[in-house]
Amino acid sequence: MFSLDSWAVIWVTVALVAAVIEISIPHFGVIFVSLGAIAAAVVAYLSFGLVAQLALFIIVVGVSFLLIRPRLLKSMSAAGVPGRTEMLVGRAGIVTQDIDSGIGAGRVNVEGQDWAARASTPIAAGTRIKVIGADGIVLEVSPA
């Protein structure tokens, strides 16, 4: 039905489709199918039969999934670049607008920058604070 050259083209097509899916849906793991399909395409190009192509495809997908995936997951779970608010944790500042713990509203000035802030207890304007955490663009503060 298909010649060996046709199988090479089919495998390359499978590899490209899998790569496009991987780009569209990151972390899905379809990239391993691309690796296996490329290996199978090489074997098809070298005139090996369909059984050898399928065997190598399965082996490459399985081995790459077992050996490469854990390393990729480990590198993707690294802390990465800290956000603007995370870098302010531990810094001192001053309350510029009363922090009402009931509604979580208030403003602080930390290192010359104005930030939304919240605290577990009310803090009056003019009070010195320390940044103890960050949630998005809202600083969590406590009296210094």
C-alpha cells in the first residue's frame, strides 16, 4: 500500500503535527511523540520495514518519556524570576492610607513606591511596617 519512502513522509508529518500540538498545548507531553516519529522516519528512510519503524517509535517515545520528562519537569518547577512584589518581602515601609483588616484595604510606601496593602490587624497611617508577604500586587504587612 505505502512504499518505504511514503512511510518516512508519514512519520515526518506525524512529528510535525505532534510538535504543533506541543506548541499549542505546552506541558502536554506530545513532544515525545515527535521524537519517536523522527526516529521512525529515519528508519523508514533507511528501508527498514513497518515493524522496525513501530518498534523504534514505541521505544523512543517510552525511553524519552521516562528519562527526559522528569528532567524537564524539574527544570520547569524552578523558582524562576521573582515578581516585583516578592522582592519587597522583608523590606520596611510606611502606611500612607489606613489599613483596614476587615476589608483588606490600605496603602503603603515601600522604597519610594506606592502599593496596595493588607494586614491581619488594622494599622494607622504613618505607622512603620515590614513587608511579610505578597499576593499578586498586594503586599501583606505587619507593624515594624
